[in-house]
Amino acid sequence: MKLSAEQIHQIEEKLYVDYDFYYDDAKHEVIDHIASEIEEEMETNSFEASFDKAFQNWHDRLREVEWTGMHLYGKIKMPLFYKDQLFSTFRNDLIIWVVISLLAPVLIYLFKDSMEIETINSTVFIYKIVVFAVAVFLNKYTLDKYKSGNYTTVYGQIAAF
């Protein structure tokens, strides 16, 4: 059964009132997921019972928690499902970047005996330039996406689970 605009507004209102869920870039995704659960449950129950059951299922995931994570300026508050997904994504990205960052130095170390000091210096210099160029490219890429309106916060990306 399809929900009416008033029923969807009730979901949105509950998110605001009970959970202080003001993450606009993720709001529509979360409402869509909750509405889908309510619609499925309405095949056997009333809207009110389905509504209550869906929010019981989502209660822990919508609960606001603090996380210091990767933010150097202190704790931030976010819903638990954001934190779980962000932590998982952050951990995976960190592992990939550590492996990539250590690859060139490890290769230099392994082959140091067969290389001249000038070759090592040149290789390290090129490595520094490549790392700097990648950082500049990623910043420019993000800025271009932001200017074109295709940028969303990490909350919006996570909510599209």
C-alpha cells in the first residue's frame, strides 16, 4: 500500500521531534527506507501499528552518538548508523592509503643495495611530487564537484546505503 503525503509528513515530523534528525542531505533516503518498511508492514497491520514497529526497528540506528573519529576539531554528533558506516568506510580507506603510501618506501628499501644514492634521492623526490600532485588533484576534484552542485556531504553518501 502506498503512503499518503500526510503519512510521509508524519515520518518526517517524528524524525525531527524524537531524533533531532536535521541532516537534509540524508533525510529523504532515511524517510524512503522507513516508508518502505511501513508499506510492507501495512499489508498485515494498520498504519499506526506499522509506523510504531518501523520506528522501533530504526530506534537504535537513529540514536545520536558522539564520535571523535577523523575530525581534529573535536567530537561530532551523528546518528549511530552514520557512525557505523563512516567508521567502516574510514577504516577501509585508511588501510588502502597506508598500503599505497608504504609501497614506494618499501620498494626503495628492498632495492637500496642495488641502487646508487642519486637514484634513491631522485626516486624519493619523484615520490614526494606524486603524493603532492595527488593531494592537489583530489582537492580540485572535490572543489569542482562542490561548485557544480554534485557534491554531497559524507552523511548524504552514507545515507544512500
